[in-house]
Amino acid sequence: MIQREITVANCNGFHLRPAALFTQTASDFQSTVRILYNGQKAEGRNLLEILKLGIEEGSRVTLVIDGSDEKEAMEELLGIFYKSI
């Protein structure tokens, strides 16, 4: 299991487009993906759970990935948090 704390850089927060891209990308991996934010957690493949977190610009979130391809998944998914979509 690996985890990384991230600051959301997107000026619109983690809204529908980046969240949808995140869930699609997370589904490409076998590892379990979770986002932890403000005492809540969301399954990385569940768009509604992620949107319900209400992640805004500047928010600190923790990305937790566990599985056989966790390093590759982390690298790929981290990029989505830093893109301005």
C-alpha cells in the first residue's frame, strides 16, 4: 500500500471532468484506489462518491492505492490532480 497527500491545483476543484477522468483511469488498474478528504473516503472507481466529497481548489487530499500495480496507478492518477481540466 502506498499513499500520497496532494494539493488540488485545478481552479475549479475536482469537478465532474477531472473526477470522471480519474474514475476511468482508476478502472484501468487492478489495485484498490481510495481518496481521503476531510474525514471522508471515496472509492476511486465511483464517480458519485468522489463528487460528493466536494473537493475544492487548494484542498489537501490523500490518495491511497493498494495492489499489484499500485506504483503505476499512483503515477498515472497523480497527474490528473495537477491537470487543469
